[in-house]
Amino acid sequence: MLTFTLRRLLLAIPTLLVISLVIFLLVDLAPGSPMSEIPLTVPPDVRQKMIAALGADQPVFVRYFLWLRQFFWVEPATVFDGWFGTNMAGDEQRILSWQSRSPVFTIIGQRVPQTLTVIGTAYLIGILIAVPIGIYSAYRQYSWFDQAGTMFAMIGFSVPTFFSGTLFIIIFAVWLGWFPTKYDTTLNVTDWASFIKQVKQMTLPVMTLGLANAAAISRYMRSSMLENMSQDYVRTARAKGMSERTVVLKHVLRNSMIPVVTVIALGIPSIFGGAIITENLFGVNGIGAALIGAIHSNDIPMVQTLAFIFAVLIVIFNLIADVLYGFLDPRIRYE
Amino acid sequence: MRLKTLLLGAAAAFALAPAAHAERGTDGELKLSFPQATSILNPYLSDGTKDVIAASMIIEPLAGYDENGTLIAKLISEIPTVANGGISEDLTTITYKLLPDLKWSDGTALTADDIVFTYQYCTDPAGGCAQLTKFDGISKVEAIDAATVKITFAAAKPNPFSAFIGRTSPILQKAQFASCVGAAAPTCTDQNFGPIGTGPFRVTAFTVNDTVSMEANPEYRDPAKPAFATATIKGGGDAESSARAVMQTGEFDYAWNTQIPPDSQAAMTADGKGQFVVAFGPLVERIEINTTDPSADLPEGERSTAAHPHPIFSDVNVRKALSMAIDRSILVEVGYGAGGVATCNLVPAPALYTSDNSGCIAQDLDGAKALLDAAGWVPGADGIREKDGKKLSILYQTTVNPIRQDFQALIKDWWTELGVLVELKAIDPGVFFGGDAGSPDTFEKFYADVEMYANDFSGTDPESYLAQYACDKAPKPETQWQGQNINRFCDPAYDAMVTELSSTRDEVKRAELAKKMNDMLTKDSMTIIPLVHRGTLSAHSNALGGVKINAWDSELWNVADWFRVK
């Protein structure tokens, strides 16, 4: 298992390097210019000077290698300096966002907590709703509960979040006035009242995303359960006179969880990736909102860095899912 | 326009109400919502209005414009004129006298050195300053004494009010930005995110592209203002959700730039929690006519250049007929509602410079057909008009934008009825306005017969805007397709007027000349087909008083006077 993990990690390095080059070229060759948002009243020669001041007029490979160096040396060195008070990074330039002229990693650091709280909670709640629905739907296949669960999943699957989110806003914020529509990122949870406020402002985005997450996971859970329900060992367990409760929740559920856990693990990078539409809709300043904002304004360093971090996370969580599989299923061994 | 009347009424009502807000920081929190979040609070490094407007609450210029476009003193004791000796007789120098006892929000004194420094900061060649044009023509900025600053121009400058005037040219604190000049400018993150200013508020916290938190500036020059103790700008989302947060849920007091469809405007206004306000600056949505041939049959480097005049638009009657066929009032109704007015002018504001040109407002399809018939453009077998073997077939491009696509569809219908074959094209705005000389789709390259977008000028004087249509400003391959004369319009008589305008000092004569130039480009030659005079639509809650929407400076220009309606 250890050699397998190490081999996979080593293989990930060239993969990630190629990914970083592809992302860089894709982002760079895409049409548009960091200056396209500047009002037309700013004359062309001033625009040229602004581009030069950002270093955006350098050849693409110069910028790529500079970015590589900043990402793999300057940024880690800066973090190290921050922890131990050393001066390894010196005066070297960190990766700067073109839009705000501030270090990209500072922005990411500001945004990850919001994304993790909101999107992470939505994911967790999605799982907590989906697993029981999936189990009971499979146990009572084609019952009214199963039909209702299927409908719920279909709605969650097919209604896009920009629609369900807006619908929730109109019902729960505009008509009923229960929840705010804009997420207040400056709110500090210090006491009971501010905690209630935090819960209130998280409700609508979490509902919107939770619905979508729950829909997908409940379908996986249901089909995995169904597959196991008809297995021989289930019949054996019943024949031995075990209670239905033990059969379903112990024998079937454990085995059914194997693929579902993998699906859940593979979905975790998307928590870090944020939810572009939902974050934008509710004003949650997470990673997704940062990404779309950077794409809109052609902020190449920001887009490049975020996209690469997502790539790293996806590679890592794929590995984690594979390793988890080995732990959960004794039949699978990587030796 | 009804909204404007309402607004005026409301403003009058507030003016009459006794001032119950005579103390600083008594009205709690002011909450503003921006659909585009603030990225930086230093306008000299910003590429967007969102940043400039947010910064205007914190840092201030020497003087600004009020809601009528009149110059008002902010940090100076009076506006310099030739009469009061502030402007020299030969119009080459201007001298500003600072108000006594001006303090930065950190308690230190603002002196003329800070102003000299701001000039050096922006004009440093390595700094990439976005507002460089504000300092055009200046040869020297010097501090005469601690409270007096003198600007010397290289040549006589009839309109010297550019540097340190208006929202894009505020004063930076020398002590704070001294190490941020030139190449170091973009790396000064803390300074750019929390400039020390003289405005009514000061920054307490800033999160990029999200929230600006502010508190009342304890050193603000009027001890009774601002009425609000704190202010927050929350950014992100879209215009619709921003407007909703003010007009329907009442979570915010003010929302900037809430350009939403007319039916949503009406629905939100009906809820009665707030109102939309419109500021009409000089922004005009227009169709630009290509006077040169964009045909793909021409070799690269000759397409859309003066070497080949346009085969069909060389006939002025075609251009006029295209304009006559458009019903601008329907366009306004469909696209902008209260946020727009039909116009026939390139310079639609300020009033002094606006020509009384309204002949195009009424649609005249029959007249347009008759005009084309008389000019020899007659329908061929396929219903498309032609003359000497040339068909009236045009490519009409614009950016990807729902309103613009509606406009394209409507205008295509009218032009098709006229017997014109119209092909539509929509280009990503990042490409269209991106200025990449390698792309065939930039608005400067203009590889189409007509294109539609909006443009305006900054400040209240249209001189440089009108000067863009001089012959030598045409984009061409030799200049990497840079230049603002998008139509490649070229008329020696017009160029002569450009020169005349730059040396005319008398305001009435300037206005007369500007109107003549406007008419020459619009109703006389129809090189430009103006469609809609666009305003910026913002929304404020009925619980917020003192808002005076302003198109000539920051919308938040008088935020110090805003108060909570009790």
C-alpha cells in the first residue's frame, strides 16, 4: 500500500507539470486582454503602459517559467518565512493578481474559510439527507417513498442552482423575509446572537447546494444498495434469522457504502473549488466567486493559480479515494 | 423621466425637512451594494469604475463636480479663475490654495507636498498609472508654500481643470505612498487597500473583491458629518440581486449600477421600499458606420483602411435611410426603461454642449424607402435593394450582451423591411474591447459594415472626445490598429474645427463649435447613428436621505451629507 501510494505520488509530478503548462497556455491563448475592462476613455498608449507595468507584455514562456518559480519556490518560501521568521523568499515577487495588485495566495487564504463553511456544510448536509433516502428507497423499491425520493433527486439534478437559488430568495427572503439574500462576510461569530445570524445567512446557499448534492448522492446510494440486496450473502443472513434491521443496516449498508464513499471522496475537491453560481448569487466571497471574477477580468495569474490548485486537489483526492477503497474492501489489494 | 421628476420632488422634500442630523456618527451603519466588487482602493491603479467610486468615499480630489456638472471646491478655498488671479492671464498656470487646517484621517496635516507627490506618483513612467491623461500637458507641479500649489502647463490650456479634479484624480498621502512610486506601485498592497484620505470615511478592513468596511473619519473637515458612524460596501452578485437587496428585502441602503430590464424595474419599484435614480452623463449607445471597405476579398492590411472607401456607405442617402428606419423609442422601452432616453446626438450632455437635434426620434420607414428609391437603390429580384450591381447587404456586429442582441434583432427587422440584407454577429466583450491587434474581432479593426457599442467622455468638456474623429486618429495597420476614429471619418473641414476648438477659450463659442461638430457627425453625414442616451441606474432605500445622483463625478460625491430618514 505504501509503495503504491509513493509510486502514485511520484507519477503525479509530471502529470501536474503537464497540466500546469496546458492550463497556462489555455488561459493565455484564450481571447481577451486584462485591459478590456478599462473604460474607452483611457487612450491606447496609457493602456500599453499599464500592461507593461503588470509584466503582461512578456513572452508567454518567460511568464510561464516565472509563474512556476513563484508557485513552487517563492510562495512556499514566503509561507516558511511567515512561520519561522526567516528570510528565504527575500524581495522576490509573489504571484500578484492583475486585478487587485495583491498576492494571489493572500486572496485565496481569505476566501477558503467561507467556501469551506458554506460549501462544506452544504456537502455534509447533502450527504446526511442523501444516505437515508438512498437506503430506504432501495429497501422499499417502487414504494411511494421511493417514487418521492426519485422525484426529489430528479428535481435536484435537473433544476440549475441559479434557478433554485433565485426561487428560494424570492420565497424565503422577499415574500417571507426570513433570511438575508446577501452573505455578510465581515460577521464574526462571538456570541449566541451572531451565531444565529450566521446560521440564518448560511441557510439559503446551503439549501440551494444541499439539494443538488443530495440528489446525486442519493441515487448512488440507492443503486448500490439495490445491487447488494439481491446478493447471496443477504439471503444467507436472512436465513440465519437475523432481524431486517441487522441485515439492511449492517450487512448490506456496509458493502454498499464502498462505492458511495469513493464518490463522496472524489467530490471533495469540488468543495474547495467552490460553487461559482451559488457563491455569486448569494454574495459568498468564496473561491468560486474569485475564479469567475478573475475570468471576467482576464486576471491570468489568479485564474492560472486557482485552476492549478484544483488540479492538485483532484489528483490528491483521486489517490485518497483509491487508497480508501483498499481499506474498505479487503478484496482489493494494490500489492 | 418620470423617475427624475419623482427624485427631484423627493430631493426638494428633504431640503425642506429640518436638519435633524446635526452630529457625526449618529445614524448607525450605511450599507451599499455593488454588483461588481471593489478590487482596489487606489484609482490610479484601477481599471474600473467600481473601484473609483468606492475610493471616492475615502480619498478626495481638490475639487469635484456637483450633480449639475458645476465645479465645486473640496479641499481648496475657492475655484481659481482668471478674475480671482488663480489662473494666469496667458492660461499657462493655475494656482490652488488649500483650506486651512486640513488633516488626513491619521491626524497629520495635508500640505502642498502631498499634491506634488500625487503628480509624481501618477506620471512615473514605470508605474502604469491608469489616470495618466488627467496630467496631460503639465510641465511642472510645485509647492509654493505649505498651502499653495501651482501647476504650470507646457502651453496655454483653456480648460485647466483636469489634474486633481474629479473622482479619478484624488490626492494620495505622500507619507503613506512614498515607497510605492514607479515599479513598486503594484506591490504596495496595504497602501492600495487602505489609502489614508481626507474623505468622510476611512477604511477599517478590506477584503479583495468582496467587502470594504469603513468608519467615519474623525478628522473630517466638517465636524458634524458624516451622519453615519460606519459604512460597508458589499460587492458581487449581479445587478438584479443588488437591486433586490435594496428595493425588496431592504437589506441595503444603496445599490450602484442596477441596470436591470424595464419590467423588473417596474416590479421592484411597486414594492415601495426604495426608488431608482438615474444619472445621465454623456454615455451614448450608437451604431458606428464603417466608411471604409471591410470586405474579406481585400488583402490583409488593406481591409477597413482608407485605401478602399466603402462600396455602399459612400452614398450618404444609404446612411440616412438606415437611421430613419430605426424607432429609438421602442429600443429604450425594450432595453433600458427609466435608464435611457432616445437621442440623435453624439454629445447628449451637458446641456450647454447639446445640439437641439431631434429629427431622428420619429421613425420614418416610408421616407427611408423613398430616399433609397430616389437615390437609385431599387429592390432586385430577391427583394434586396441594389444599384450598379452592388447589393445593400451589411454585417452588423456588437458585443455579447442581452440588450444589444435585442437591439440587433429589432434593427435587423426594420432594415430588412427597408430591403437591406442584414447579417448579425456578436463578439465576446473581452475580445471586442480587448485591443488585441492580432484578433480580427476588435472594435478598432472593424471588419464589419456597422457596429454597435456605447462610449462617452470623462468630465464635462467634449473637446478630446470630438477630436477623436480627426483623420489621423483612424485605426490602421501602421498604428497596430490603435486609434479612436473608429469610422475612419475624414473631412478636412472637421479637422479644421478640431484645431479651432482647441484654441477657443470663450465657453459660448466652444459650445457652438462643439454642437456644429456633433451635427456634422450625426444628422449631416450620419457617420454615427446615435440610438440611446444611457444613464447609470442606481437604487436607494426610502430610509436613506440626501442622495443626489451625479453623472459628472462619483455617485457618492456627497455621501458626507447622507442621512437616515427617521
